[in-house]
Amino acid sequence: MQDLKAAILAGNRDSVWQISRRSSDIHYLIFYDGVVVFWSDNSLTAPNIYNPREGDWSDYDFSNARCRVLWQKVGDYDVETIIPVEWHINAKDEISQSFSYLPLLDRNEEDSGLFSSKAKARLFYWLTIMAFFALIVAGIISVIRAHGARNLRLSSRITYTIMIVVLVGFVAVFALSVRYIRTHYRAHQEMELTQKSRFIQAALQNLYFWDFSTTTISYANLSADLRDLAYSYGTDIHVYDIQGHLLGSSTPQLFQHRLLSTYLAPEVLFSPEKTQTCYSTLGDFRYLSAYTEFVNGGFVQLGYIAVPSFISQEEEGREVDAFLARLLPVYLIVLLIGALLSIALSRALAAPLATVGEKMRTLSLGGQNLHIPYDRKDELGVLVTQYNEMVDELERSSRQLARSEREGAWRTMARQIAHEINNPLTPMKLTVQQLQRLKGTDRFDAQFDKAASMLVSEMDNLSRIATSFSTFAKQPEVQPGEVDVAQKLSAAITLCSNNPQGTPIRYFGPDAGVMARADKEQIGQVFTNIIRNAVQAINAAPDGNIIVILKNDATAPKIEITISDNGPGIPEDIRSKIFLPNFTTKSTGAGLGLAISKNIVEGADGTISFETSPKGTTFKILLQRV
């Protein structure tokens, strides 16, 4: 306000105008001796706006708004600062009641039928919005199901990427198209209105050719002439004097009802342009007006001519609706076609990848791995070619590995057999050499009997080794069936109870009636091997004890059998080798018993494991219940 006061006191009207434009929410009226000499806006109307009362802000009701007003004295001028608080005019209804000549306002209702452009535009607008919303919801559901966007299938990501690009393109084209239609219509309307104002200027120049001042022009005569011109040109016309005060109007009702201010728009009054267009407001209604000079025959300016177009917004809306009614159906069809094509394209692109993924999932060493037929030379073709080459290489590696494993197994078996046979041959050779040295002496006979007994024992050991390897080599395939494991376990315990070491074996469980899935010819061998190993682990200790438990819980899917001993346990460094073939810690045997037992149990979909400590070892066997 201080800047405004300084500009008023300096008499700088341009500065006053520039300062008044800093805020569109604050209006200024400047009076000199009760007459308005400056106004920053012409949107407020009142019957008598000169009522200076200096002091605080006060409420004042203009004809079209409730405002807060502050009066201040600046030199010889009175400055009224006005802030509109509430506009209370329905401009469209007021204009309809006040106009005697409304050539185009009635068009508002002519385009309201069921098949009007506006109705069509709204229909397709909502259909397009629903299609967009459906695509967005489908995308969100897919992301939720995949537990994150990164986990989406490749085909889904391709589909949504294409759709996002299409949607962004549609929104951009839609916004640019609507903006272009609005801009084009406004430019066309401004051009027509400007051209019409020039025709009216020429007509008024002819009518007032010899007038050199507005003081000679009668308001009534001018208004009558303006009504005739308004009828001819199909528009309203207002004329203002050189100071910006109303001289006449083709529709005086607007000013009599105080719907429009009697002051010229300040944008025109302070503009150096001779002809221009600008938007003004009438309550809640915004309209376009064209302004040009009011001149006489000598082109002396008498005032200003205003040609308003109160129907500009409605016409602009109808133009946009008509455009959308033609554009949105195309958008909707292209959107649906784009969605279908994106789905088909993404599936076509992802199908070879899905095939490669499925083939790689079923890829196995030694299995039947087939090539993927794909004869294109694109990026997917390179991937498929690499996969097919990998299958060929895997097949070669599989054959080479199988051959190496067979050769390695035979070498290991040969070394084990040589080791097992070599062990008893050394003492046998030494015994025979000793007999050769004692031949013909008195000690020969006594030594012969002792050596013969030892040789027979070692030969029996060799026979057992050969039998064990023969049994492992001829081990029949496991043939699972329904077996009474309680009966088989009881028989094995009875067989092993009469052991030379005299180790007691205690059994807890039923003697029969527990049916499980196992090989009925070989399951007894498993029980016997483990119980004999337990007897040998105790090694005739005086407090040795073996406990066998069969748990028959009808609610459990598996039958549990445990065989425990209180021997010294299995050393930690050899626990991982217990079930390996040919591994043994005893001086006799081939170390095949536990390997054979494991093969028999697992062949019937069972499991065998052990727990050991310095206080003893427990073997646990789980068999499927029948």
C-alpha cells in the first residue's frame, strides 16, 4: 500500500496500474472529488460506491459480491481497497432474465439429447476410464499374486510395459488434442469477434462521422443505434468514453440491474493496443470481449467499443464435446486392440523362454534330454542354440562320467579284494615256511597240528570274503511288499541271542502283527547285520547289553525300530564312512553288511540312521506303514 500511495502522490498513473495488478484478489478504486479516476478491476458493481469513511476494515455489499472495504486518504484522493469475500450472483440466470436480445444463449439446451455430442462424449469417457481402471486393477492383482513386481512373469511384464506406454501415449495425445481444440476454438472466436468489432467500428464511425466529443452524443440515441447494430451483427455492443465510463449499450438492462460495471476493463484502458481481446468476469461467469477504438470521421478517438461474447464458454464446451465424441471411441477401440495384441505378443515372445525353462527344469544327468526346435536367428534363437549345445555336452559328459564311475568302482573293488585276500596270505606263507624249517625234527608234528588248524581258519576267512563279495555283486533288486516286520525282527533276535559272547538281547514290542512296506526276503538280513554288529561292538563286556524296540503307533505314518548297544561307540573320524561299501574296522569281513542294509531299507522307501557316543550306539530304522 505504501508503494501505491507514493505512486498516487507522484501522479504516475502507469505505476499505479502496475502496483494494482500485483494481486488479483485485491481491487482498488481511486476517487478525486467524489469521481472515480482509477479502477483496477471492473468485476464489482454497486449503485453508489463513493462512501468514504476512514478507519478499519468494514463490510460492504456490492451488487454481486460481499466484500471487505478499507478507505484511506492519500493527498487529494480517496483510495478504496476492496477484497471480495463471497460472490453471490448466478450470472447465467441473471443474464437470461436481463437480456432482451439473446441470440445464442438458448443453444445451451439444444445439445442435451440422448445422442448429443455431450452425452456421447460422457459415455465413451466413462467407458475409457473404466477400461483404464480395469487394466490398472488387473496389474495390481498380478503384482500382489507374484509377491512383488520383480517376481512377475516375463510375459506379464512385457504386457504391462506395452500397456503403460500405450496409456501414457493416449493420455498425452488426449491432453494435447483437447488443448489444441480449446486453443484453436479460442483463437477462431477471438478472430471472429475482432473482425466483428471492426465492422461495428466502421458502422459507428459512419453514424458519428462529424462528432468531435462525446458530450454531444445522447445516451438514449447511442443505445438505440447500438441495438440496431446488435441486431444486425448478432452480438451485444457497449460504448465507453475516453475516460472509460459507459456511454451507451445495446443491453442497458445489464447495467440497470448492476450486473456489469459501468467502467471499462482497466486492461484495455491502460493498454497501448488499439484493438485487443480479453476475458472478463461476471460473477461466476467468464466471457470474452473484443475492444477497439470508437472514432469519428477524422479518426479522432472518442472512446472505446466493447463487443462481448457471453456464450464463449458454452460454445467452447460443445466444440470439445463434439471432438471427444469422435475421438474417445477410437481411443477405446485402439486401447482394447492394444491390450489384446500386447497379451498375444508377450506370450509369443515368452513362449520359447518358457520352453527353455521347462526343459532346464527337467534337465538331468543321464536322463533323456531333448533339443528345443527353434529355427529363427533372433536373440531367443541364440539362447535355444546354446541350450541345445549344452544338452549335447551334458550327454557326452554323462557318458564319460558313467564310464569313469564304473572304472573307479571296479578299481576300488579290486583293491579291496586284493587287500582282504592279502591279509591272511602273509601268516599262511610264514606258517608254511616254518613247517619247512621244522621238517625232519621232533617239533614238526606238534607244530604241524597247530599250523594246520590256523591254515584251515584262514582259508575259512578267505571263503567268507569271497562269499561276501559274491553276495554284494549278486545282490537282488529290492522288491517292496507287505511284510510282518515284528515277526522278522523277533526271528532275527532269536537267531542272534545264542551268540558265543553271551551278550543278552532284550526286546520291547509285539512279536507279530505289525505290517510294513519292505522286502520280505531281505529285511531279516538288515536286522541280523545290525544286531551282530552290536554284539561285536560290545566284545563280550561283562555289563554288555543290547536293547531292541519296535514302536507301533497306529497314528504315525511310519514304523520305528531302534537297536541300541552300550559299547564304546563309533569314533568321530569314521562316522561318515559307516554306510560306505568295503569299509570295516574289524580284522575279518569285507565291510559290506551296513552298505547292503542301507540299500535294502532305502529301496523300500525307508530310512536308516544312527546316533553314537562313548556310551553306546543306536541304529534307527523307519519303514512305511501298510
